[in-house]
Amino acid sequence: MLKFLLIFCLTVPYVSYTQTKIKQALNNLIQDSELQHASVGFCAIDVQDNSIFIEHQANKSLIPASSMKVITTGTATALLGKNLRFETYLEYSGTLNDGVLDGDIFIRGTGDPSLASPIMEGVKNRIDLQKEFVEAVQKLGIHKINGQVVGDDSYFDDQILIETWQWGDIGNHYGAGCSGLNYHDNLYYIHFEKNSAYGAKPRLSHTVPQLPNFDIDNRVRSAGSRSGDNAYVYAAPFGNNAVIRGTIPKGSGSFKIKGALPDPALICAYDLTQALKAAGIKISASATTQRRAKKTSNRTTFHTYRSPSLAAICKHTNEKSRNMYCEVLLKTIGAKKKGSKSTAGGIAALSEFWQARGLSLSGFFMKDGCGLSARNGVSAKTFAQMMRKMYLDKNAFNDFYNQLAIAGQTGTLKNFCKNSAADNNMRAKSGSMNRIRSFTGYVRTQSGKLLSFSILVNNYSCSGYMMKKKLATLLIALAES
């Protein structure tokens, strides 16, 4: 009895101190003068007993930015399974005699977001992928094609972009929409030759991949030598022109920025056409897409390319915050669970999934899967409850948990909360847009509790860098609890 009383007396002051510390950190945040016009939502839940560890305006719906990705990737992991792989098919139509194909070659996608990715590890780049495709054509003995290569992106609906995305985003790589045939992360690199004169126009050298019949109006100017990439691409999907405004650093040498491919299926077909020609295979017509080509139902599949696992794709999506990948996952959820290969179908299936798990979606507003839409609205409590319910899913939790960036170690959190109690002890997804910062995930406290948490701040008046530091202070205090 005496031993118990001694332990109790020693423990109570520690618990009181740590609870006071996180409460003080929260109080400091909400009273910060640079947040006087801001909205702040915060919630941390003990995953074991579902008790609220700490909260502030937890039911307020706020714009989450990329924290939205945990909802999409978590749902995909639970509903579709970690071992799902996307397949891309090579097919031909018409007749094949003596090495001459009187018909077309089709590249038919089923949404693989990683096809020829220049960023995701363990994926064939576009050169090696097209080499594999050429070898598959050569195995058929084809040396002449009286037809064309067709990029078939018809697996999803033709709404490549989200209607609530902003015009200033959609021409840039992070605003790339998703297609039934995604290619090269649906981005292209725009290479400039720097100009040494301040305010002068740098020369646009070339793009990778090459964009056939595409015109770029270069209105970029040279800024300070350390100014970085402040150039923005303005372009519509399926169009044939773009305008680039803004600045890149002055100086010598080359500099590249990234834009969103206007028509991924067309560029995939164009690259295969060029690769076939380079291999000595004659083709009578230019590359095209299923939207433009004559409808052909009778095809023969002769090669299948498989993506990495869904678990690997989701890990890359969360660690590197890949918008297009999330939109693919959302449409795939709709395709597999509702028979609707659209964003709306994915949102409907996702909503049904969480409601079936007993989660109220009152105040939950979802317009896309990645968080780029400013029309999204999620409360901190909804996020924290979703994270707890993922923890309760013993079939999906370990994979989902391992998909999240580790504070101080990996992904977008590599330098966040470094050398603190949260370092290597917190897994989360960060979110950032203009005047928006958020973090959602899990943290193990020093008292041994595993908490699911979410913190969202909208409309602060300091810089994004300073807001991130303020949130780091709060989350470190949470880890020290």
C-alpha cells in the first residue's frame, strides 16, 4: 500500500506538469498576435480509449491543404488493399501479316499514377519504359504499321482536373490532373538558359519530354541570383499553348521549372511513336489519343506493364505530397467500389466507408483527394477520429502508419521537429497553401500514450516558415506530454 502511494505521489506531479505544458503551448499559440485573425482547430485523441487528450475549436471546419491526403490514402489502403497494382496494356487492332500491321497500336491505361515517373524510386523512367514497349512490339515481328499509336485514357472520365482548382495552379506540375493514362507524373521540365542581366528574358531552350505542336509564350524575367523558381505556367488541359510568367534567377548556365502535361496520353503515344521509329519500325500516321481516334473495339492485348504496389504508391504520395497520385486513388476508389470512375464516385464511396465505421461527416466537405482545392473543409476532430479508426483497422494500420512521413527523418517532415521529443516519434502528413498550415497523424507521448492528432490554422498573418515553427513548438509539447 505504501509503495502504491509513493508511485501515485511521484506520478501525479509529472502528469500535471506535462498536461500544463501542452496547455500552455496551445494557449501561447492561440494568443499569438500573428494569429489574431486566424482560425485554429486542434484535437488529440488517445487511440486506446478514444478520450480527448486536448482540443481547441475541434469541430470548426477548416481548409486542410495536403492533410486531406491522409483521408484518401488511408481509405485506399483499407478499401483497395496494399497489394493492388495498376496495369497498362499494349494492344493492337486490325490485321497482322508478314510483319505489317494494318491497324493501330494502343497504350491502354487503368490510371497508374507512377507510369514513367521521373521522381518515384523503383519505377522505370520514360526511356526504359518505351524500350520495354518497343521490345514487346518487336516480339510480334512488326516492322511496319499502317496506322498510328493511340494513347487510350478512357478508363476514367474525361474530367482531368478538379473544377474548384485555381487557374494559377493548374498549369504547374503540382496542379496536374489525373488521366486514365498518366505519364511521366503528368509533368514536363521546361529548360531555360539563364540571362546575366537583371530583368532580362532568359531563353527557353527545350522541354522534356518534347511537346509536339505546342506553343509556349515565354514572359519570364531574370531576378536576383538567389531568388529561386518564381515562374508560373498558365495552360488549360488538352490545349496546345501555354504562357509562363514570373522570374528565375539571373546568371549563367541552365535552369528548369516544371509544368503540367496538357495531354499525358498524347505524350505517351508520341514517345512510343518516336521510339518505334528510332528502332526502324515504320509508322504511317502521327500519334493520337482515344478521344480523337476512330473507335475500335476489337483489339488484341500483347503486353502488360504492372505498377508498384498500392502500399508503395501511397507511401510515395504521402512522403512527397503528390497531388495527382491522390486524385488517381480517389477515382480508383470510385471505380472499384461504386462503378463510377470519377471524383464524385470516389467521394461517394469514401464517405460511405467512413459513415459505415461510425464516423459522423457533419461539417466534412470534400472536393478533391489531395487538398489543392480551397473548397475542402475538415475539422481537427474529424481528422483525429479518422486517424484513430485507421489505428483500429488491424488489417490496414501498419501499412498506413508506415506510409506517413517521420518527423525529423523523412519526406516533407525531414527537417521538422528535429532533435526534439517529436523527432522519429511522430508520423504525419503536413499541409500548406497560402495562409494555411496543417499537420495530421500520430505521436507517441513521453508518458507512453499513442495519440492521433490534427492541427489546422487558416489565415495567419506571419510567413509560412514562421507558422511552421510555431506549430512545431506546439507539437513538440504534445510529444513531451
